[in-house]
Amino acid sequence: MKTKPDADNTELERDFEPLRVALAIGALVLGVLFGMH
């Protein structure tokens, strides 16, 4: 399902890395909160 060159792909991944990290942290926080209740 690749329609763009690899250069664009790596740039997109670099842009989405902070989002992935934020989602992972959010999931961890949610897990801790629900685990405490």
C-alpha cells in the first residue's frame, strides 16, 4: 500500500513519532488511573 517514495514515508513517520509517544503515555496514565479505582 505504498504510493509515496520512501523519503516522504520517513518524514511522515518522524512527524507522527511525538503523537505515538503522547498516545503511549496517555494509555499508560489511563491504565494507572483505572488500575487505582
